[in-house]
Amino acid sequence: MTRLGQSSTRAALIYQHGSRKREREIANGIDVMIVDALKRRPRPKGHAGGTDG
């Protein structure tokens, strides 16, 4: 309710279907951003993340 700016439970229930779809779209967008960031980060060299062995 707070995230969507609704002041009553009744309003939240009326518009709930739309918010679930939008929340899924937002979650998918965040997933894409995280995957892209992980692909761009430098990889540690050596065995066990940064050691020379």
C-alpha cells in the first residue's frame, strides 16, 4: 500500500492485480542489472580468489 501510495486497504485490493505485474517487471529489470554487473566485474587471478597458488 505504501509503495503504491494507497491510503486504504480497499484501494490496495482493487489495484493489487496491477501491482503484482509491475513488481514482477521491476524484479526482472533488477535481475538484468545484477547479471550485467557480475559479467563486467574483474575476475580474481589465482587459485581461491586472489591467491597465487
